[in-house]
Amino acid sequence: DEGLLSSSSTITSVSEDVWMGVDKGQPARGACTCTWLFKEDINPEYAVHLGLAIRCGVVGTVLTVAQVVDERITPLPYMPNVDITVPGNVAMLYIFTVKPFFGETLELAQSGVFGRFLSVLVSRTMVWLFPGETSTDAGFWSMAICGVVFVWGMLLFNFNMNTRKFAVASFAGHFMKFMNPDQRAVKGDPRQLVITSPMAMEIMGAVVGCSLAVLTTLFPRPLLSLTQAGKVAESLAIDLNDTWGGCVKFMCARSANDNIYDSVAKRLSCMSKKLAELRKSIDGAAFEVAVLPGRFTQKRLMLERLSELLRQGYDRLFFVWNSCEGEQFEHSHMEIMECLATELLDAIGKSSELLRRLVVMALDGRIDKQEAKELRQCMAEANAAHSVLTGAFAKARAGIRESCSVELAQEQCLCFHACARVGMIVTVAEEFLSHCTGGRLLEPPPSAHSWSPISAEMSLHHISFVIRNFITIQLGLLIGFFGHGHQLQHFNGGIAGTSALLLSKFTGSAVAISLRRLQALMIGSIFGQLLYAFLGHCNVFAYAALGSIVFVWIVVNMLSVFHVPQSALFSSLLAVFGTNAVGNRCGNTSAELSMHPIVNIWVAIALGMFVDLLATVLPLPASMQVRKSSAQAVAAMGELWHSLHCAVSSALDDEERRTRRHSMRFLTALQKTEDLSIEASLESRGHRLPWKTDLAASVLASLRKMWMVLSALEHTSSGGIEEGEKLEGFLEVVRLKEFQELRRVLLKDIDRVAKMMQIFSHETPVAQVRVGTDSRCLMSATRSEGKEYVSYSEDFSRQVSSLDRTLREQCFSVRGGPVESDPACMACVVLEGCRALDHELQALLHSIMRAE
């Protein structure tokens, strides 16, 4: 048995070093040799993030110190600081804009410059329309109406969030200057105002700051989303090849191998995250392709098609492994696997080699003549291995009397998807050859970015975002206009500007996120003010000391932003407001200045919390309310169960002729629900029962597994074609009476388990209407639902037994042709999918019934 399985070494014969083209004997060109600092040999991702953080530290320190240096001693270009809190300086724009990759940074840069341009354009237009008229009632109210309309429009229309932040934050400072007659530079001649005001320099500062952010991701070594997508695709392909080999080894053994089991399960868990990262990297490359056309465009097209292949391969692999987990290793299993082991290993090995070549060609973005010749030869070998496996499978199945029995469903499922894997990879290879040789071109992917700043989509959730933030910013402008004594400055745009910089469509607990923001802003502002108070002197030693501390501050916080996503918000605010508080001309270290930014921050956060609290308690439509994280998590779970019900109904419906187009929408919503569940476990519960964290995690894990199984079933039904026609063999199977009964039972089971999700919403009015105010009544009702569900589970087992008899009687397995179009194999695959769905529902039922 060990000698038989040794041939699987061909699956992983290509090491990761060969994939990367790196010789361990020589350091890679451009690689850093400071291993003690970058730890590149331990965690390459950390090394990249630390290198980018150091770049940010160098540029951010230069920009910050340049604002502190006395211009009388060292002549520097004038960099205006429009307001104490609303920063118009280059350093803040720079730190806000820098992202890990060139594409993401370029997107934020163009949106940031566009926001500043809109602010200056509207401000200049207001000066032209109402020159020197704020002293009159008509001029005052005209200016106020213009300000209200501008803020409302920026929030209402679908501008990029960065555009909104920079536009409204900058406009708040200009607006207060216009409303304050004492700060008007020129009255009566608007053309002189344009020349003497800092508006033009503000646009120049935005261009410089955003341009430096873009250059930071390009030099000394470019950080491209396409490069990251290529690395993730390489890693995914290696994991897929190795895991397929592990599945075959597991099934060819005489008994379950725990080591292989643990290795495969671990790899499957890692691949799920890599798929999401690959999708994000390819989407982020849209701006890179726009400014770097040609070969980059070809590379992105090929990576896009490769990502679809890898995603479908992962879905099928997950389905196969889920089926293999239930293998009992009985005598019939050994009888058929002994006949297929060598052919299976050879087919997996040949397809793995072909997939490796496709990845290399996608990273190169082209295929030369020699590569095309080698690729065709590799395709021929894969097709030959597919034919050999098909013949061996037909021969082995013909020698077993009960080959149509559900007892051999796992074995037939393995062979089915192994053959389908070869066909998928060969199809993509043909598409690559046709694309690169002037034949049929690959279809460009749909754009993930809205290139138009305005969208007609206006959901209630977006309207809620607009109204809440509009009220918050207008209250900030109102308070800043009137002020109060020495505590709140008059004509102060800092409060509204801070509220604008904190704009976000975060869907978790409003109180929790506001408290975290308050902590970050207060710590950053106090740190910057203290640093400036001690080192804000006009001498070289103070400049050097201040620059050293600012460099360390930026590097530490930006490294946390890039490498620790959980603390990205907190760390970015620390970096931005810490450096902003330092950016004042040296010699102005009076204690009075340090109070106003802190007061502005506190008032802005308090206003946001107050408005969100009103949106929570007022009787608004459900889509416009600011609900607690727990309520949002419950609603999101309901939507996920509804999506699963619709997908199962469509996939197993013989009247539905086409499959849906697969996307990451469900998995994205699932990830969002997981984040909401974590937020719910951290929020203050008060009189309510604790959030059932473990049960919520079990529910979401089961939903993820069921969705992956369902996706593999849909790939099976259409032969792997997106939005394709269902195969006739698949329709022949699902028309069987037993499968229609299985579909009916599964849909009822999903509805009942979805109804039991009310166990999470025992404190909501909906739950009180249904089962009363006592949470124990709800628990009792939930367990009653569970007992009723058990009868449906028994019905499912009866239908499986009936299906086994039908397969034995009809025995339509003795047909020629490819394995992946054989009705008997198709029946086993569909049966394994239904079993997997039922298994997850039963496990979830027991978890709910055990919940306290």
C-alpha cells in the first residue's frame, strides 16, 4: 500500500522556490539583508509591511518637520495650515492616503485630490457670488444655504468616502472663514481673494501629499496588487494540488489516516482566506491596469480567469473532502480503490503540472511559442490521463455488482470530481492559448469600482447614513459658529471637520466604535501637543529630536495599520492626529493652543454618539435605524438563511434550466455577520442575556460549509460553466421522485432551523410578540421546534434508503462516455451533497438544543 501511494510525489514535485524563481543560494534582487529587523525568512508579509511603514515614516517625518521649521531660518515652500483641527497640511493627506498597494493608494489619491478640488471650487464660487456680503442678512443666509447644500450633496451622492472626508473637512474651515467678517482677506474684489488666499496652495498641498503617497508604493520597489494576486494564486495552486493528493492518499489507504486528515483540514481552512485575498487583490488592480496598460491588462485578464478556476477547484475539493470524511473503509471500498489508485494519482499529477504552468503563464501575462508547445503537450498528457482514469473507472465499476449502491457514493464522487478537475484545467489552458495567439479573447471582468462619482442607487440604509452624518456635521458647524467663551472658539470649523474625517459606513455598535475613535483621537492629539510643547523650539537639536520621535510614532502605527487589520482604525487615527498636532510653526508653544483641538475632538465624538442614539430610539424604518450589533447580526443571519433556501431550491429544481452566476456576495455577507457577532459579544448587554458567541460561531461555520457544498453542486450541474445550462444527466437525476422528496425535506429543514435563529433575538420586540417576554418560553419553543425537526431528519433517511433501491433497480451506470457526464456518478454526487447539507443541519440542531 505504501509503495502504491509513493507515486503521489509527482503531485508536489515542484517546490515553492521553483514557482517563485528564487535560488536559495543567492539573495533575490532588491531583497533586504537586514533579517534581524525584517524577519523576512520567518514572515515575508511582515517584511513587506515593515518596509512600507519605514517608507511612510521617512516621508511623513520630512513633511511634519517641514511644517515646524522656522521659515526665516530655512527657506521652505509655504505649506498652509488652514485650521488648528481641520488639517489642510500635506502630512495628514499623505498618511490618510497611503495603503499597502499601488492600486489602492492611487484610488484614494485621486479621490482625495478630487475632494479638495470640489471644496475649493465651491468655496471660490461662493466668494464670487457673495463678495463681502456676510454682514447683511441676505448674504449671511445665502452663504449658509450654500454650505448646507454642499454638505448634503457630498453625503447624498455616491462619492468615494475619501472624497467626502477631504471635501467636507476642508470646506468646514473655509466656510467658517467666510462667515467670520474679521477673517475675510479681501472684500469687494473676488479676484484678489483668489490670489491672496491659501486655496490654490491647498490644492497644491493635496496634489503633493497624494502624489507622495503614490510614489511611496512605487519606490524603491513597487508594491502592486497584481504582484500580490500572483503570489496568492501561486500559493493557492500549490495548496490545491497538495490537498488533492492528500484526498487521494486518504481514500486509497486501508484505514483512516489521522495525519493526512489533519493536514487536509488545515489546508482547506487556509485556502478559504486566500481566495478572499485573491479576489481583493485582483479588484485592487483595476487602477493599476488603467495607468499601466498593455501587458498588465493581459496579466489581469489571465489572473481573473485563473481565480475563477481556483475558486471552482476549491469548491469541488471541499465537496470531495466533505464526502471523504464519511468513508467507512469497508470491503467494497478497498475493492474499487485498488483498481483506481494508480490512475487517480496519475490524473491528479498531470492536472497539477498543467495548473502550475497556467499560473506561471498568467504571472507573465503572455505565452511564447515554446511555452505554447509545452502547454499543448501537457494538455495532451492530461487528456490521456483522463481517458485512462475513465476506462479504469468503468472497468472497476462493471466488476462490482452493486456499483450503483449509495455505499460507493464517496468513491464515485471522488472519481467524478477528479475527472472534472482535469477537464476544467484543460479548458482554461485552451482559453489561454486562444487569447495569447490571437484567437478568442478572454472576457474582461466587470469593474469592481464605480468610475462615475454619482450613482442612482439610494437605499434606505444609505439615506440613514446621509441624514445621521448631515445632522452631526450641521450641529458641529452650528456649535462652532456660536462657540462658548474660551472653551469653544467662535467661527470654529474644527468640530465639523473632525466629524467629516470620521465618516464611515461601519455597521457595528455605534457606541463601541465611537469610544475607540475617542481614545485614538485623544491619545494622538495629546501626544502631538505634548511633543510640540517640549520640542517645538526653533533650533537644529529640537528639529532632530522631534523628527526622530515622529518617525518612530509613524512607523509603529503604520505597521499596525498594514499588518494588524483589527487595530487598523485605531492606529491610523493615532498616526494622523498625532502628526497633525505637531504640525505648527516652531516657537508657538503656549499652553492655550493645546486645549482647543481636544475640545473639538470630544464635541465631535459626542455629537456623533448623540445622533446615533437618537436613530436607535426613534421609531424609524428598520433599514434606517442604528441598531445594536446583536440585532444587526440576527437580521444578517436571517438574510443568509433566506439566500441559502433560495439557492438550494434553484439548484435542485429540474424546471430551473440555468445556474446562477457565482460571486463572493454571500461569503462577503457571511464575513460581515461574523464581525457583527464579535461586536455583539463585546457590547454592553445590560439587563439582556449574554450573547451566545459559541452558538453564533457554529451557525456561521455551518452556513459557510453548506454554501460551499451547494456551490460545488451547481458547478456539477452545469459542467463548471457560469450561468450555464444544466446538464441533461443532472436533470435526469433530480427528476427522480426520491430526489424531489429530498429537496422538499431539505427546504423544510432549512426553514425550521432558520426559524430557530430567534434564540438569538430573545430581547427584541419581535421575539416578545411570538413567544412572550420570558426568555425561558422562547427556549422551550425552540426545543419544541427541534423535536419536530427530528421527524424530518428521519424522513430524510427513509428517502435515502428508497433512493438506494431505485439506483439498484434502474442501474443506469453501465453507460459509456466521460465519468463527469455519467448519470450514476451524478446521482452519487447529488446524494453526497444532500447528505452534507442534512448533516450540517442536524449538527446545528443539536447545538441549538444544547444552548442555555
